[in-house]
Amino acid sequence: MKHILFATLTAVTALSGAAYANPGNGHNNGKGWGVGQVPPGHQKKMRQFYAPGDRLPDGYVIIRDYDRFGLRAPEEGYRYVRYDDEVYQVMRDTATVARAIGIVSDLLAN
């Protein structure tokens, strides 16, 4: 009985090392090969959020129909703009963010 037990333990120990050494057959062990080991095309772009005092880059859209977004008319010297699906109140002359209003889809749902 001891011989069978010893033979079984020896076989299990010898075979487990071979299974552990398997290189993965070129599948990279489930890891990607891009940035952060994520396959190309699967990486999500990080969105930039702007806080009060930040200047918005070019490419924003001026909002003129405040009622559609449930907004009241901005104070003198300010305007509402849409940039990257966010609504901001910015200074008219410098495009500096005065206030982050919210996400466009949330504002249009009301």
C-alpha cells in the first residue's frame, strides 16, 4: 500500500511541474500586448474633465437654446457651451470654465 501511495505522489509531483511549465501556446496567458497588456483597439480613451478655472480648448459648441437644456439665461459676460458631451458655463471672452453644469444626456432627459 505504501508503494502505491508513494508512486502516486511521485507521479503527481512530476506531472504537475510539466503542466505548470506550459508556455500557453502563443496565447500570451490571457494578457494583451498593448499598453497595460490590453489588445489594440480595446483601450478606452480617458476623458478630460474641466474644472472651474480651466480653459476649454477650441472645438466647443455654443448653446443658444437654453430651454432645451433646462438652463436659465447666463449672466452678463458668460455663455453656455457644449464640449465632449458636457455642458459648461464659461466666460465669454476667454472660454475659462466658471461652472460645470452636467452631462448632455442627463440635461436632455428632463
